Amino acid sequence: MKGGSGGAAPGDYVYFKSVVPLHKISIGSKLWRYYDFGPKTVPPLVCIPGIAGTADVYYKQIMSLCMKGYRVISIDVPQVWNHHEWIHSFEKFLDSMNIHHVHIYGTSLGGFLAQIFAQHRPRRVKSLVLSNTFLETHKFAAAMPWSPVVNWTPSFLLKRYLLTGIRDGPHEPFIADSVDFIVGQVETLSREDLSSRLMLNVNVASVGSLMLPDSLITIMDTNDYSAVPQQLKDQLNERYPGARRAVLKTGGDFPFLSRPDEVNLYLQLHLRRVGVEPRPDLVQGFTRNGSAGSSKDPKDGGDSFHDSPGDNGYRGSGGSDHVSPHCGSESHDSDEQIPTSTMLANTVLGTAS
């Protein structure tokens, strides 16, 4: 699989693929494609991508957070055609994994789906991290009047339409790399994948009230630009006035790829704040053949990237002045060890506790 459009995959992604196994499971008529890595005794962070994303787009989060003792599950959104089908399918997926409670990190469409699930299955969602996302789909529906014929639209036209939502360059190098990676992932999607995701994005719906307290929600937005209109992002912020704010000065549509150090640190702070305790003591080494991969045996404590290569030409540059993380550290046994500035800890997210 190529990481970018027509180019070589980033070195750390090639390494990730050699170490972390991709799982595929059929539940009813739905095929789920996902990664599950890290200590199985830790409540998982489930990552749900946007309309152009796959489970692979969060590989930098898996590499960093699992090394610190967290469990990360990154999913592809399966071929579901409406929001009720999404709720039932995701619930069955969690049931099949014997997972009762989750923390969700959702970007763009993934953030909307995370909120819909939290609204209808409130007992299962313990916290949310919402990034560049929205509360309702009316604007997207209005912008796509040809949605009734999406099932008959050729794949190349669906891809072209989807990619027009990504801002054209020129980009700074890390953002340009993130766009290339996403374009490469879009090329792997089938016509049915594309059409079902577009339908989820344009089926008219809005998020109702959540039982989840605002204090268990973090909103992580980029300040430069994204495909989600600012009006919709403002609407989300107004809905959750008590949510924590994690602001990235730059990063574009895909900060999890272009600014991974900042995103990973914000995710770590969020998880600590909502009571998820990492288990760095259960992080184990592994061999290059991935033999200590993501076993389903609970006694298998998890995995690490101890011998992961360093600079490879595709690392986030950490564009915000607020953060100067060093994700190469082994683990953090106390909040004081989290490498962050006072401004980040006290002003942006609050001290992790």
C-alpha cells in the first residue's frame, strides 16, 4: 500500500506496517478493518477517521501512545449507509471485541459519528476527543444535490469529488506530506466504501443532547484551515461550553499526520484527565517480524516501538508554540514527566490528573 499518491510510503509507516498487524473481521454483513495495539487491560482509545481516512491514518498515534502504555484501536468505517446502521454496527463490533466502554477520538465525519454513537449509546462512551468536526450535516447535504445517484456514480468521480474538499497547495512540507498520505489512502477505497461514506456525510441529521458531561470532552481544532466550515466548528464549541480546548495553530485537515507530536500529547493529557491509567509496565519489546504483535491474549501486555527508527523525513514538526513534546521517551509514570509547557498544561488543557 502506498502512503502517498504515486510516491514511496513514509519510512515510519513502512515500519509500522511491518510490526502492527491489520485485523479483518466480518460481523453480519459488515467487514471491519482495524488495528488493535497496546495493553489489553487498558480501556481503549478508539480512533474514527473522516470521510477520506482509513484505519491507517492514525498510525502515528498508535506508535506513540501504545509505547507509553495505552491501548489504541483504529478503525475503518465499514459500508454502512445511514446513522442508525452505523450505531448498531459499531455496537456489534465492540461486543465482538468484548469491549464495554470506550474513549473515542473522532476527526471530521468520524467526530460526528462518535457524537451520534455517544448520544444513542451513552453508557458505552466514557469520553470524546473531537477534531475539526461538526454537529449537523445540513450544509453538506445542500452542497451535494446529486446524492440520490451516488450509488451509480463511477469510482473515479467519487474520488475526484472527495478530494476537491482538500485544500490545494502550496503547503508547508509536513502538511503536504499529510495530504499525499491521505490521497494514497483514498486510492485504496472501493466505490462502495466511497459512496457509503458520502451518504453518511449528507444524510440529513444532527447530534442531540449528550448525557456525557462537557468536562469529559476535548475539542481539538486547527486554526489555519480545514474542510469543515468555521461556522460549523463554532457551532460545536457553543454546544459544549465546558469542554476543554486544544488548539493547534497550524496543521490543516490532517493534524494527526502533520502535527503528530502535538496531537499525541493532547490525547495523552485527555486520557490522563478522564482517568485512563496507562500501563507502561506491560509494554513489551518485539522483534522485527512483529512476533509480539497485537495478541488477543489478555496476558500479552502489549507492544512497543523501542527500536523504531528516528527521523525519516515524515515526522510532525510541532508547529504550535504551545508544545515541545519528545515522543521518543519510553513512558511517563507521573503527570510531571509529561513534557509540556505551563501554558499547555494550565491554559489549554489543564493539568493531567
